[in-house]
Amino acid sequence: MEMLIWGGAVLTMIGVSALFWCIILAMRARKSGLPEDEIKAQLQRAVILNLAALAVSGLGLIVVIAGVILS
């Protein structure tokens, strides 16, 4: 069960890192000086990545909880 806990922790950290990357992408898009349509397209891609990062992070937390309950 210890492997579940560590595996979940790794998944959670990957998700949190991706969330920080989304913040950086959004800030770069805002500061890029591109036309509004291109900024919207970049932010929409960042939203997709953001949702995926949240899913990975949540899945990691679920795995950690399962590992704690089963041990």
C-alpha cells in the first residue's frame, strides 16, 4: 500500500506542476501583445491543460486516500 501512497503523491505533484505551468502560459499570453483572437485561442488551450492538470491532481489524491485507507 505504500506504493499507492507514493504513486498518488507523484501524480498529485505532476498535476500541481502542470497547474503552475498553466498560470505561466496564461501570463505569457496576456503579455504577448498579440491580437485578441489569438490570445483567446492560447487561453483556450491553457484551459484544456488546466482541466487535465486538475484531473491528474485529483486522481493522485484519490490514490493517496485509497492507499491510506487500505494500509
